[in-house]
Amino acid sequence: GEVWSVLATATLADGSEGLPGEAETTIENSAPEFTVFEVSPDEVYTEDLLVASVETSDADGDEVAINGDNGIGISGVAPRCTVMPIRFLSELFGPTPTVQDEADAFNFACQNGAAVINNSWGPAGSATLPASTKAAIDDCNQFGRNGLGSVIFFAAGNSGADNSGNGYATYPGVLAVTAVNDQGVLSSYSSFGSTVDLCAPSNGGVNGIITTDRLGTKGYSNTEYTDSFGGTSSASPTAAGVMGLILSVNPSLTRAEAIDVLLDTAEKVDVAGGSYNGSGFSNFYGYGRANAADAVNEAVTRMGGSPSNTIYLNGTTFAAAGS
């Protein structure tokens, strides 16, 4: 359906090989939706927040691995995958991060087994990718997952313009994700360009993304959940969650093979206005919107299995990845 069949594939992800690393500023690790982290959260500095992460909002939840199999609240895209929160910056606390801090975040993720690394952060304007950060990304791509290669996602940006000056999101070693709203068109704020790879649901239409919030009054709402999360900072981890599903059902895929599955099964949106070329590529949507059901079924097929659409979630409501 319009939640692009996330629910139909959730049982297939056991998380055994699909450990996503999250570079953001906040994950509320005391929320009942989350289970114990597989590794200790990594921080360049420490303060009293019950979070560990790297983006620009200390209210963010995380829609990737919210446990949808515990009878509580909502479900994320890959509810049985484990999140490794990594923080190297915050707009509220700590010193300004260095270029080496960026590289260290990727190195930590790779060295501690992250199969998928999401980055809901980036430069405010045009910026060149630092050599040390590039080297760390390259190491993840080559040596991650015991040599099969980790898969790195970057939010395309929220400038509403071409992101060709963003050396991070345009680097060929990462997947850049634009935001598409629940009306099936590019969100007005979403950056775009000739190097984007795919799009994923976010806000900008009628509905926002439902995800966990900071507990109490510290987040976007006064409850444990928010329905107003958005930006490409939301689209990118959603696509990363689909990659977590792919690698959970077929952990033998190389980085290149896993990316091929994700992009080959992406669903074309806004066909009339997307300006897709003969290869099926659009500067606005890349190769299309991540399709969890099709991606997982293709990953299963490539290892000689039979696709399944079994639903096995016990939560009372679900994360609205576009509806």
C-alpha cells in the first residue's frame, strides 16, 4: 500500500546481520520502543542527556528500528534490527566538531559492525568532502561487514535546490536520499540533483512521519510520539531501514549487490513530472521511492528463496511512512 508495504516485510528482518549505525544528535534510548543496544553508544563528548547520536535536532526520534513486535506503540521500518547511535555534534552542547571527529564517527561504526550507516546531517551550504572523511567512508564501503561492505546513506539536504555543492551527499560512495511526501511528489524543501539515488517518504504533504519522541516535554510533543517529523533527515533513515531489511534476509549480498536490489526495486513516483530519463533516473527522485516489500522479496529471490508477504507485528499503531 502507500506505506509501501513496510508492514508486509517486517517478519523477514531478524536483524542478525542488519545493524544500522545512526549519525544523529538524539536517540531516546530509554523509550519503551527500543531494546538494549548491541554496542555502547559512541560520543566524542559526554553530557547528561539520555541520548547518543549526530544531526541538528535534540528532539529527534528514530523511525528505523522501533520495535514493532513488543505490543507497544508504533513500528519502525526494520523493527528487529539494532540501532547503534553515534553522536559527534550537537547544537546544544559540546565543542564544534572537527573533521577528524567526522572520520572517527564512520570508523567507529565500521569497526563495531554497522551494516548500514545513516547520516541525517550535512553542511549548511556548499562544502567539499574532507579527505579524512572520504577515506573513512571508503574504508566502510570496502571493509565493513567483514569485507562485503557497509552501505552508507546521506540525507540529500533541505535547501529546496540543486545540491551539487554538497560534497557529502554527492559523493559516489554514499546513497543520497530525497524526500517525497504523501501526495507522491517531491517535498518542496527537498534538495535534488544529478547524483541523488532514490527517495523515501517524509513530510511536506498532508501528513508527517510518526516516530518516537523525547520522553516528556523535551521533544516535539508532550507525548512519547510525534507525527510532525520530516525533512530529508527523515527520508534517509527510512531508506536505510529498507536496506536493513535487505541485509537481514540476505546477509551474503555485497554492498554493490545490496544497492542494486534497493534501486532496481524502487518505485517510480510522479511519473508525469519527475523527468525520468531513458535509464529510469530522475534528478528529483533518483531511481524512485524505496519499496520495502519488493526489495525484500528480490533479496530473498537472489539467494534462491521464495518471496513472502507475511505480517507479524503486534503494535497497536504503525509509523506512517507516507499514507
